[in-house]
Amino acid sequence: MVTGKHRVDKKVRYGRIRIYLLIFFLLSTLIFIILFKTNYFEISDIIVKNNIELSKEEIVSYSGVRIGDNTFKLKISDISEKIIKTPFVKDVTIKRKLPDKLMIEVVEREKIAAISYMGLYFFVDNEGVILYTAHEIDDTYIIEGFEFESFTEGEKIKVKSDEDLQKAIGLCSLLQNSELEIKPKIACIEGEFVLYLNDNFKIKLGRGENLERRFAIFEAIYRDLTSKNIDSGVVDISHDGYPTYSPFGE
């Protein structure tokens, strides 16, 4: 009797397992059909946030995502990799908004200066990453006087003195964050920095040590000179002593 009961219990357990497996199979099939064989999870809208330089259409194009794509067939890491290759994009976050939306949030690089080289201008951000190149300049700071080693859009520009280039870019940041409405040319001449406010007005800043302090001195002197309608001459702040001013020709 015990043996017979044991056999019956065993059959019942096997029967229950088969039922559970059948239910699992049916549920899995149903979920698969809903996810991949219906249009419920097809992308109907792509939301792009924080873009300024790049249009929504450009970012969507870089992503490779199309309206009608199934959201679960998209690999987020692949989409991110495609977008991050764009020079203007510093970082990107992509999220699914179920059932049928995709959100792309970008952190863009901000153009800060144009580095002049043999008739070309390399427009860079504050890390020295090349955003694009052009033969003409727009309303931005110009940096010149550097010898190039290599340059590729989307990568950090390589010059013989990267430390000096970072100082030049730092000067651009100081100018950008000041209230001065000027776009001077920044020249690095044998490691010495000069600001050219115009053809007849230049500021000698030395080798870029204590840059913020020297810039604050320049800013005060510039305001004083312009208040007196003086727009030419040489201001020398290259040494640690008192700054000097001398008109051209003297």
C-alpha cells in the first residue's frame, strides 16, 4: 500500500510539473508576442534634451534609431557609442520611456576658441577637443603661435607644448567669465603670452604663471585706460613687479 501511494504521489507531482511547464511556456510565448510581434513597443517618439549646438534631427540621425524600431531590440550601449563619437557631444544618457518613447539626454561641448594654423581654424572646447575646422573665423577668441603634432575632429588637439595651450585656453575662460566685451587674439611667442586687443594695443602676460592674478591686474588697467579713451600702447604684466604702460613709439 505504501508503495502504491508513493507511485500515485509521484505521478501527481510529475503532472503538476508538466502543467507548470505548460503555463510557463504559454506565458513566455504570450510575452514574446507582445514584446516583439506587436506594435505596442515600437518607438513613436524620440525625445532629445539639453541640445544647443546640435539639432534634434542631427542627434537622432547619429543615434541610428528610427521611428517604428522595437524598443527592446535597441541596444542602449550601441546607441550611446554612436552619439558620443560626435565631436560636440561630451556625454550622453539614454533611457527607455515605456512603452514607445526613447529619451536622449546629451552634454554638449562648448566652443571656446579657434586655434590658427596655416590658414585653418580649429575650433576647440575648454579641454582642447576639436569640434570642427573652418577657413573663416567667427565671433570667438583666436589662439596662435603653436606647433601642431596631430589633429583629428572629436579628439584633443596635439601640440608641442600642451601645457602652454592649456594656459591659452585658460585665458579664454577668464575672458569669457569676465564682463569685458572684447575678443582679443592670444599669441604664444616662445612661451610668452601676449593679448592683442587690436593692432596697436597689446598686453604682455609673461609665461602664464599666476594667470588669474595677472588677468585681474590686466582687467583693472584695461578699464582705467578705456575710461580715458586710450586704445593703444603696451601694458606689461609679465613680471612680478609693478605693471607698466607705454604708448607705441615711446
